[in-house]
Amino acid sequence: ALTENDTDDLVMLGGLFTTDRRAARRLGVAMHAGNSMVAGIVYAGAARDLLPGPEWLRGTAFAIVENTALYPLALLEDLHPAIREGRLARYWTWTSFLQGTGRHVAFGAVMGVVYSRLRVRQPF
């Protein structure tokens, strides 16, 4: 709302399968949760021990690298039905990139801290 940039990751994900915005958001929640779980598994299984610093910084670094590495997929945005039809704003913009980066910083910091606390209680 602050940037007036009408991107919505839930619609972006779910909108691949339906034109109904409400249904796309519900499907997008499930898809985004699945993506987050995969990211957590990769972080815990491979990336965490390679990263230096406190847990919040490790998680943040992982999430920023993931965001930056996958962001070029936005070049394919013209293939997305909702973007092509003007129902969703474009992602290949600095505003969208910076918004996504902010969300990934928050996700990564929380993931790093939560993982470290769970790991202490229940080692894998």
C-alpha cells in the first residue's frame, strides 16, 4: 500500500492455476507455505553450517541469497496469466525487488532464530 505497487505473491503463485483472485490467494498460501518449508529444509540440511555469524544473520544471509538467485525468474513474468492480463503488477521492477528483499530479510532472520531454538531442544 505504501508503494502503490500491486504485487501479491499469493496471487502470483495461485494465479498460475485460477483467475479467481480469492481462490488464487488460498492456493497461493499453500504453495508459499510449501516453498517456505523447502527453504527451511535446505537451510537446515546444507546452508546453515556454511554461513558465519549469529543465527539471525545466517538465516538472513541464506534468504537474501535465495531471493537474489531466484529473482531472475521474474524475467518470465509475461508468461503469467494475471500479469499478462493486467490483474497483477509486474515483478521485474526495483520496487518489487526491494519489497521482496525486505520480506526475505524478515523471513530469514526468523527462520535462523527459530531453527536454532528448535535444534537445541530436538537435535536432528
